[in-house]
Amino acid sequence: MTDNAKTLFASFGMLLTAAIWGFAFVVVKDSLDIVPPIYMMAFRFTIASVVLSLVFFNKFKLSTKKILLHGFILGVLLFLAYAFQTIGCLYTTAGKNAFLTAIYVILVPFFLWIMTKRKPGIHVIFAALIALVGIGLLTLQSDFSVNIGDLLTLICGIGYAFHMIFISRFNKTEDPILLTILQLFTAAILSWIFSPIWDGGFPKEVFYSSKAIYSLLYLGLISTMIAFFLQNLCQKYTPPTIAALLLSLESVFGVLFSCIFLKEPLTTTMVIGCILIFFAIILAETKFSFLLKKNKDKPST
């Protein structure tokens, strides 16, 4: 297979990953009436971590105190991010949940600035201002109050930003597959610990609902495990700027699928807010260099 063909298939894989994650927002929203949020996370992370452990059992021989600690740190951050996101989805729409979660892309450079004193580029600062306007249009009510679900989702974005920073740091020295398994196991254990505290008694009705079972299998096997494989495999053959652009479409798919399957309303103001946030995400991640490169490569006439 030629390099161009590999890039084409890899790009399609990244697009499929974004679609899988986008549809997950619909699955979560549609299942929260049966499966409480933290229990949903517990099932999701348990399914993914157990299956991955069975497939990559030999990876556990690479375990050290260092990677166990790193896996625990990532698992705690993953648990917190998902907890705010999933609980937030109770009080807001799946589409808004998808777009507001994606704000972590813009937050990462600013958190790195605080942690490493490495100032973000002017394009990132400009993107943050655009995103701020977009968030206001997407979340502010008529009386300028903010929905609690939107606020929780924004906090979730902060959690994802720190998770991205630390996973990038730990992946340089640790095995990425084992690190993924360990963080999923940690998130699963924390979810089982806190689910009775937050959600109350165990939801036995889950086992009597085909919708709940299919939803949990989708979240655990497809949205968590398979999407992880697609991202890691396809990113190897996809230029970083294109990969960032394709994965950022997760938020667009989230809104699109929520409108199609959940019939969620989308006002003109909300559409403008989504467009501004999406524009800001692409600007922060790529600086639109993929467009500039195409124009540069065009022969002059």
C-alpha cells in the first residue's frame, strides 16, 4: 500500500473515531434515565479495562512502581473529567455537552504556560477569545445565567486538559497500552467506590433493559476501547494538523447526532456559538497551516 493510500485510510479512521465519540454523547444522554452517571462510568471503564487486559495480558510484565503511579494519576484525572461530563449531561443537551467538552483543546496551552513558563502563540490567545464568545452564545440563558450542566461540562474540559498534558508527558517513557489499561482500571475502581455515594443503590434495572445493555457495550467496547485503537493506529499515518482537525469534528458529530436522534433544539444563537468554538479549536490546534500549505503548494500562474 502506498503512503498516500495509508494516509487516506488513516484519515478515514480518524474521522470514524470522531463520529464514534460524537455518537457517545447521544448514547450517554439517552441512557441516563436508566443508568445513573457514576454507575455508567463504572460499567464503561470496567468493560474496556477488562477486555484490554485480556487482549494485552503480556503487557503487565512491564509493570513498575513508576508506571503504576503514572497510571493512577491519569486514572484519577480521567475519572474526574468523565464524572463532571457525565453528570453535566444530566442537566444540559448532548450537543452542548459535546462542544463545551472540546474546550480542553484551547485550555492545554494556557495550563502548559503556567506549568512550564512556555507562553502560547498569539493564535492560541486569539482562539481563546473567540471560544469565550462562542461559549457565551452557547450557554448563557436569556437572563444571562448559566445552566449547571454547562458549568459542569466546562469544568470537565479543565480535567481533560490536565489529562492530555500528563498523558503526553508519561507516554514519552512508558508503554502507552499498559498506561491506558492502568488508567482505565483506576477510573473503574474510583467509579465503583463513588457510585453508591453519589448515585445511591445499585441499579439492578440495568440488567433488565436491552437499551441500557447495548448502551454500556457501546460505551465500553466501541467508544472507549475500539476508538482508542483507531486513534493510536491512524495517528501514526496522519499529519498532526490533519489529525487534530479530524478529531475536533467529535463536537460537530455530537451536535449533529443529538439533533437527529434526540431531536434536540438548536437556535441560531447556539449555532453561531458552536461555529465560533469549532473555529477556535481548529485555530488553536492547527493555525490553519493545512490550508496555508495547500495554497503554498499550488503552482503560480
